[in-house]
Amino acid sequence: VSAPKTVAVIGLGMIGGSVARGLADKGVEVLGYDTNDSYLDAAVDSGVISRRLQSNFDDIGNAEAVVIAIYGDAAVQALESLKQHNERVRLITDVGSTKRTIVASADKVGLGNCFVGSHPFAGDHRSGWHASRSDLFENEIVYLSPTSQSTESAMEAAKSLWMRLGARPVRMDAAEHDALLAWTSHLPHIVSASIALALAERGIGRRQLGRGGKDMARLSGGSPDLWTAIALENASEIDAALDAVERELSGFRLMLRQRDRNGVREQLTRARNWHEHAEG
Amino acid sequence: VSAPKTVAVIGLGMIGGSVARGLADKGVEVLGYDTNDSYLDAAVDSGVISRRLQSNFDDIGNAEAVVIAIYGDAAVQALESLKQHNERVRLITDVGSTKRTIVASADKVGLGNCFVGSHPFAGDHRSGWHASRSDLFENEIVYLSPTSQSTESAMEAAKSLWMRLGARPVRMDAAEHDALLAWTSHLPHIVSASIALALAERGIGRRQLGRGGKDMARLSGGSPDLWTAIALENASEIDAALDAVERELSGFRLMLRQRDRNGVREQLTRARNWHEHAEG
């Protein structure tokens, strides 16, 4: 199965912009849309986008694949607009951090056959076209979550699209994905925000942190809108993860109050062993 | 005031090794000691250490400054051994992450005049001579905490020693230092370990994390012995910091349970504002 020759990218922020740049670098024709004209202008000026799309996506023409790189309700609305192209495109996918809602929505609007949910596990706290780069997905995992009706052709197109961008596809059911990412992505983000809030209340600025502390606080710089949408959508899975970290913290606090040196050392050793073990 | 021409470095791990390398690079004669012969051999072989010291430090000879780069009780014992050199050296300092105990110990053993506590706020979770490098302190803060009797000559020698290594000296009372570092260093470390423990219990390995999660988990790889000593020594200050983060986490958890979208967005916005504000 060959990778798509023409791809429409809806949303040219850090993720969508990086998809567009990466594909353009590989000789793929990229059509683009963004509500932010300055992103679209920059993408056209840099030669990444060969044609601007209308806001109703009527004019995706011969695009074989569509990448929805906007989030939450806007992504679901884009699915609605794309319904008419169901027979023509091989693949419609997205880039969101949660997969249950978008995958269910694709099924519901009748795009179940050509839709495969994608979550490229890449990027950082920044956002916008200026934060995009063509090698963002190089060697990074991309989770692919099929609908109940995704065709093999759609799944193969999704795989080859992301492999073209250097990513490593991992197929995972949407519910399983969201349960896992609550721990591996959403938990770290909320913990980082909690550290930021605690330091803010104490009147300590980011420049007073060392390298390690800065690393811990970095995710707090992420987009509040994006992360609010993610947190609310995955609230029930995140609950268990937050609870687990709270219990570990309160365990440390109790041991420190009791001056339980052996207990502290044992827990720090378990944590270090996890770190070392998973490194190899 | 000129920087010392001959310096004795006791302990050649990541921090002590980096002090030795950095000074040797600047033409300073470095005498060295470590209980680990392989570190000492490597330091001599690489030309960083010009002479090995005996374990009682009787032979520091004309060294004008001594840097104690070992931790906890061992550092206090080194102070005892160095008492005899009180009149000869301009500066005895250390590199520990907490300052109250070592500064009080220096006063107690009668080295208050020539001792200034140092805490170079640099390094990462690794340890040992192989992790040392000559530019580790470049542009990093080093806290300097005087005893009740530190001479101006000792303070000036400490400043010039660290500036020679590219660090930025910040004078801070030992108690104030320990209270601040509970938030900026010890808190991040324990939170990172708590994330590691929660993930370990859930059966999730480090390789399943994204870049952000890996950053959050990195500090958990630090030395359990070193961090147990730090945590216990600064337990009372760390308590308040852990409590503050627990409260933020449990606040997020409650808002998520109540599907309080505005509350979550407000907190994430406050966190992001802290991040942005402190960046400039």
C-alpha cells in the first residue's frame, strides 16, 4: 500500500503544522486550513501548503487522506463537514490525546469505515505554527485506534502516513489508549501544573528552580484550553492515577514525619529500580 | 582576591569530580581523595588530580582551599579530620544540598572562621566520576551559606572558586537556603519518585512515557542514599511543600469528579501564567 500523494491537514498548530511540514518534505502535496490566517499565510509562504482549503472543506478535491489537527468539539464538527467525502477519501484521521470520543463520533456520523484515530505521542508544552517542525514525529510512538468499522485500507493508509513521518505506529483500542494515557501523559501534566501552583502560592519563580525542578514544571506551560478538554474527557481514568500519586506523596510525608529513614530509602530505591529497569 | 592556586577535593563523584575537572582546566593544582579507588585512578590517569591524598588528609600541604564533596555524616567526619589545618587554609567548603547541619558542624568543630557552606545547584540524577564534567557549573547558581564566624577572606575565596568554575554565587543564610530548597529541589525529587512508584504499581514502564512524562520521572533515578539523607535532614521543611502539592492534586481530582470545566481551566491557566511569567 502506497502512502497518500495528496493530504489535507486541518489545523496548522504545532502538531498539524509538523504533519504538513513533514509530508511536504517527503514530496507529498499538502492542502491546508486554519482559522488563524497568520498560520495559513506562513504555511503557504514557506511552501509547505500548496493550496488553502475553504472552511467547509468542500474543496479537498483529490486528497486521499485528511488529518484533523484541531481538538475537542471542533474536531467533531470537522467530522460532520467531511461526511460528504466518505466515498472519496481512503483515510480520515485526527491527532488528539484522547481517542474514545472522536472514534465514537466517527462511527456515529457514518465515517467509521475510513476513520482511524491517531495520537502521535510527541510535542511539548508549546503550541502554534511557529512551534512546528518536520521531524517532530521521528522515532516517536503514534497510537492508532480503529473505529468499529475501520477498513484495512484505512488502517494501512494511517500506518504508512505516520511511518512516512518517521513515527512508530502502535495499534491500540480507544478505551485502552485512554486508560493508559491517563497515566503516561495526563497524570504528568496535572502533577506538573500542581507543582507550578504550589510554587506560585509560595512566591517562588521558575528561575529559582534547578534543572530537575524546571523539567518537573515544564508541562505546566501547556495550553489551558487543550488540557482542560483532555482532562475533562478522560476524567474518570485520570482520577485513579491522581489518587495513586497522592497516596505515594502522603506516604513519603508520613515517613518523613516519623523520621523513618529505612522506609524513605526503601521507597526511593523502588523508584530508582523502576527508573533503571525501564531504561534498558 | 585571587582564586586558590592549589585545591584539595575530597570525593570525586559527579559533583566533586566536576569541581576537580573544572579547576584543573583552569590551571589550578588539584589534590584528590576518594574511598573508591577506581574514581581516584581515573582522575589521576586523566591528569585532573596531580596528587592522591591520604584518608586522614594530613597531607593537604599547601592547598589553600578544601572542597568536601561527600555527604551526610561522612562530610561531618571530614570536618573533624580537617580541624588541624584551621590556621593554614583560607577556605573549607562543601557541596551538599542542605546547609544547616554542615554549617552548624563547622562552627562546632572550630572551623567556623574558614568554613563557608556551598551548594552548587547543578547536576542531574546520575552519580560517580564518569558523570562528572568540567562545565557542569557553567551559569548555574551556587548558594553560599556562611557560619556564624566565616571570615570575609573565606567568603571571597568561596566566591572566586565557584566563579572560576563559571557558577553564579548567591549568598544565603543556611536556614533560608534549606527552606527554599525544600520547594525548588527536594519537592520535585519526591514528586518524581512518587510518579515512578505509582507507574511501577500500575505496571507501566518508562519507555511507555512521552517526552513530558520522561522529564517528570527522570529525578526518580537519583541515588536513594543521597536523597534519603537530604529528605531526612530537611524533613520539616519538605513537609509543607509536599502538603501543598497534595492539596493541588486533590483539588484537581475533586474538580474532575464534579466535571468542573471552568475550575480546571482556571487552575491550568494560573499554572501556565506562573510558567510564562517566570520565563522572561
